Amino acid sequence: MLVVPVETTRVVLGVSGGIAAYKAVDLLRRLSGSGYDVTVVPTEAALRFVGEPTWAALSHNPVLTDVWTGAEQVPHVRLGRQADLVVVAPATADLLARAAHGLADDLLTNTLLTARGPVLFAPAMHTEMWTHPATVANVATLRSRGAVVLEPAYGRLTGDDFGQGRLPEPTEIARLAELLLRRPDALRRDLVGRRVLITAGGTREPLDPVRFLGNRSSGRQGFDLAAVAAARGAEVHLVAANVELPCPAGIELIRVGSAEELRATTHAAAKYADVVVMAAAVADFRPAAPAEVKIKKTDAAPAPIELIGNPDVLAELVRARSVGRLSTPVIVGFAAETGDRHADVLTHGRAKLARKGCDLLVVNAVSDGRVFGLPDNAAVILSATGPEIDVPLGPKTVLAAALWDAIAALLPE
Ligand code: CTP
């Protein structure tokens, strides 16, 4: 794995002329906040939306647009050559077209031609422009050359219209940028044509209309898995149990609450999936008889809560496959373990892999409040048939990329 020390990391943030340029200000703050040396290269049109002083103040670097200013430093070659990563956000239809055709009519397109590191485009435009055959062909060209072009998100567009075309969330772009800096090959398009189903978050089992039994899962790992799979070309269905994070772009999101809801949704969607990744923390038990009205405080001692078991969705999927009712080639489980006086984390993990019968099991240690809600994670990917893969502490996107590598290796041609 290529690890770039943060202090020497140079990022060019290209901004083209769309209304979403204002969101690139947030992206710039995140990239600078990560310690990268960011140079912003806006197009002329981008400067009509957000002015030069904003980019300069937040990047602490001069802002250049044309190839003539400071020509003695040859910026049209230097910036691209020196960049560890070029991110273009928003990437308009016009910018994608110019990049696809290798034009070099401003500093940003010159920089794209001279860049030799990874390039990440985060498009934003109206749906008609995104689905126009010209844009579709330009995106295909850029991807065939190794550039990462994210899918725009669905939602409200500039006018009253609604559709695909919104800029992916700056948090998501920043996380994928960080992943590319650590692993330039992490978003190669090896999942095109694959349907993947991911569960994320933690289920809530109702006690009464206002209370529930829940767990501490934030859904972050599952959402990063979804974002990485989508960037690698998969059709992603994400079943999210009580997750408050923004939906990654280009993903079909289904929100659920309880284990029963998650189970029904997962079984229905798994029929069409090449891969199921059960990253959700599914409650093993639920209150036997949730109250229909709010349980009131009384002077008497509170009644004990009687629990009954929930079905094990992962084990059910594996069983369905073993009797031929499901043809999903790869089924993956997650296990958050603490280790105890009987065995350590990995021993528990290996036993769980055998017990659940899935193909891969991602085991992480969760003692001392580690993992939940944090952007970083460390894990071991256990395999029923292959090697164990140790993923050291790092961004959850890096673990996601390592897991998709392992999954891709198991998928039939
Ligand atoms: N899982 C599931 N249905 C459940 C419980 C868990 O599908 N009712 C899945 C989780 O999504 C995860 C895997 O099983 O992928 C392991 O979850 P975990 O809670 O670690 O497993 P348990 O069998 O509940 O083991 P433990 O006794 O350690 O809680």
C-alpha cells in the first residue's frame, strides 16, 4: 500500500463553473483541514460563482486561472506534474467535455493534461446534461483512461426540478480523495455490472412508541463500503438502519428501523444481488411484547423486559444459498468482537466465520469505544477459502477498498 505523508501531499482542487461551486468551499476546508497543500484552480466561469479571495484565503495559496499569470513559473505544467491528486468539483458538462477531448484552453485543462497522479471528477449538472449522449460518451472516455468520475447524487437541482445531477456531498468527495491519496488504484472500475447489497447502521427494537433497544453502530463503515463500491462501478443497494449520514451519490438507499424490517428488505433485495455485505449491527433480541402506548412511570418497581430472539439474517442468507433458493456468489459478514477470558478477538472471529458459513468475515476489535462512529477502523478480513488479510488502523474507506478487492477476487467472471 502506498502511504503518502500528509505534510508533503499536494492536491489541486479544480473548480468549474456551476452553482455547486459554493459547495467546493466546504470541500476545500476539509482538504486543507486534513493537512494537504491545496492549490485551487478555478475556471473563469467558476469565479463568477465564488471569488478569488475566498479560494486564496482558505487554501493559503495563490489562485491561478489562466496560463499567462506568473508564466515564469510555468504553472500550466508545474501544477499538474507536482500534484499527488487532482480533484475537480464541481465538474460541469463543459469541463468533462474539454477534459475528455484533451483541450488545454485554460489552466485547469492544462493541469489535467500534465497530471500523472489520480484524477477525481465530482460532476454536477442538470439531469438532461448528465444523461446526454455527449456527456455519457465523455464520462466513458475519461473512465477508460483511468480517471475516477463519480455519479452525481439524486435530489433537488438549481430550479424547482429534481433528479440526478447534484454534486456528491463534500464529505464523501473528501473521503474518496483521501482514499486515492493512500491507494491510487482503490477506485478502479472492477465492479461494473455487479449488483451489491449492503446493510449498514444499527437496528432499533421498539419497547413502546417512544423507546427502543439499540446499539452504537453509526453506519459509517457501511456507507463508506457503498461509496467505494459505487465509484468502482457497482449498482449499489444500501439498506440503512437508523443512519444519520448523508446518502452516498449514485446509490439506491432504503431506510429501515427494526431487525424485522431489515430482514424483510434484505431478503427481498438479496435475490438480485451478486454480493451481500451484512455490515449492519442487527439486534439479536427484541422485546417480546412492545407496548402500544407509552409506558408510564409508576411508584412500583419497573416490570422486567422480556426479550425474544431475532432471526439471524446472515445465517438465513447462507442457508438459503445452500438449498439453492439464493444464488448470491459472495456473502460477507461483519463481527465486532472484544475478546474475553475464553479466547481473543481473532479466535472468536474464526469460530464465527465457521458458524455463520459466509465467504468472508470482517473482524474488528471494539473494546475501549474503538470503531463506533469514528472515521478510522482496523480489521482482519477472514476468508473461508483464502488468506486472512490484515488491514491496519486507517480510514474506513481503506478497509472498504481492501474488502472490495477480496470480494472481487471471489466473484465469478
Ligand atoms: N447478523 C444478522 N442477524 C442477526 C445478528 C447478526 O444478520 N440477528 C449479522 C451481522 O450483520 C454481522 C454478523 O451477523 O454481519 C455477525 O454479527 P454478530 O452480532 O457479531 O454475530 P452474533 O451471531 O450475534 O454473535 P455474538 O454472539 O458475538 O453477538
